Amino acid sequence: MSGNDKGGRVTMAAIGRLAGVSQVTVSRALSEPSKVSADTLRRIHQAIEQTGFVPNALAGALVSRKSKLIGALVPSITSIVYSAMVQAFGERMRAKGYQILLSETGHALEDEESAIMLHLSRRPDAMMLTGIHHSSKARKILLGAGIPVVELWDVTESPIDLCVGFSHGAAGRAAADFAVDAGYRQAALVHAGDERALRRKDAFAERFRERIGGNPAEIDLNAPASLGQGRLALNRLIEEAGFERGLIFCSSDLLAHGVVIEAQARGLRIPQEIGVLGFGDQEFAAHVQPALTTLNVDREALGRQAAEALLCRIEGGRIGRPVFDLGFRLVRRDSA
């Protein structure tokens, strides 16, 4: 078949000859199919299927100024907290013909900055970021990119463009109010190094001091959450801080479950001596013994709302208020 390039690849011109149309019509059918008749579109797709032709998406993007690509950055691709949000986000985007380019950034701002620059070099139509804290350079280049940006999992009155999330400070204060109202007069905080977890921790400590007067004990793990780290945290609270009874607020359900396991191994009564409060309401939280009391955030709803907000901006729609606060709720179970 004539019309292949020198490397043997099928060209758009060859597809046109096989379908009985011009190369321009083939290009239009691939970039704006609504402007091509159904019969012509059918013949072009038959030619593509017959030859195995792969359209040049980048060339199409240069013509239409749309790459149909959405950049998405998350601290961890293994965390259910982020994966559930991204899955819901991606499902909605794919339903509208977009694909997700996903990168893991960790929690270092400089790593996120590098990932943002790499994604922008791919000319995405929009970007999704996790959180509202970024380096000044990252914020500057995103503002200069001229594409819609949604910051997910947090809220601020000054987003780069859009933000969808909840107040981590409010979550921390709600946890402290629960502890005091439940009758706990001592408290401890177990947290990993995530900046958002630190804000929940600080808000808890401030509210607890306001209502009780004492300072909660604190264990900063500075390590990824795990059952082992949760067990280690309770061991340190008892051995180093002399913590004997009260409520322990953990930055994740995984750490909370580890604390529960260690408490049971030591023969401590839950929730009478040790109350355990998690965060995230992961799937296992309701099914362990005792079931975890935790703060629930609807991760799927966050992902869907972020996608809807971006799609509205991409398609030129107007958004009255760029901040979407979906809130959280405290789920009372048996651990506290």
C-alpha cells in the first residue's frame, strides 16, 4: 500500500486514500469527528482498523490545542486515601474522553515541583494536585501555564484556580471536642510526617488545651503509616511519656489499628483505659475488633467533584465560587 513513510509506518494520507477522502478530512475526523458525516467517519475508522494506524496525538494537540491529557499528582500511589480519590477522578475524566497521567511525588515540595514541570512539558489540558501547599516556583509556573488546576484534599480561600476538600484544622478540633465530650481527660497524638496530618494534630492540641488545660503527649513517627509503626507509637507513649490512659488520636486508621493491637497485647482495656481515634475510615476500620472510631472523608465524592469542576473550566463554563468544602464526619464505633 503506497503512502507509508520511509520507516514503513502508515500515514494519514494513506488512510485517506483507502477511505476515499482527503488527508484533511482524515485529520478532521480524528480531531473533530462531529464535523464529519457518519458514513465518512465509518470508512475512515474501517481504514484505521485495517491498517493498524495510530494517530499522532501530539500533532493533533498542536492543531486543536487540546491534548486530552490531565496531569495528576499524589504523594503516594499505594495509599488508599489517595488511590480512591484518583480512581473516582479518573473514571469521570475518562468518560469525557480524557486520560490521566499520574505521578507519585512523596511529601517533599521540591519533588512535587519537578513533577509539575515534567507534566507541563507534556501540554496537559488541566492538572490535579494533592493539597494546597506548594513551592513558590511551582505556584508561579502553574499560574503562568494558563490551564485549569484543581487542588484536592484540602481547602483554602486562595487556591491557584480551584480546590476541593475539607478543613484539616476543623477535623482536628472536632476530634478534640469528641475526646473531651466522651470524658477523656488525657490525650496523645500519633502522626506521620504528612503536612496535613500535622495541621490536624496542631488543631487537636490547641482545642484540647482550651477545654482541658493540659498538653497532649505526642509521638512523631516521621515514617510512612503502618501497623508496626502504630504498635511502636503506643510502646513509646507508655515507656517514654508515661501515658497510661486517655484518648490517642492517630493520623491514619492504619496507625490506629496498630495502636489497638499493641494495647491488646499489653492487656489494656479499650475504650475504658485507652481510647483510639483514627482518620480516614478505611474499609477495614468497621471490621476490626474493636471497630475503629474514626473521621470519615468521602474520598470518591472528592474525586468526582474535582473532575466536574475541572471539566467545567476546560469547557469554558463559569464557576461562582472556586472552593468546594465537602466536609467530614466523625464515625463512632467501639475503639473510643
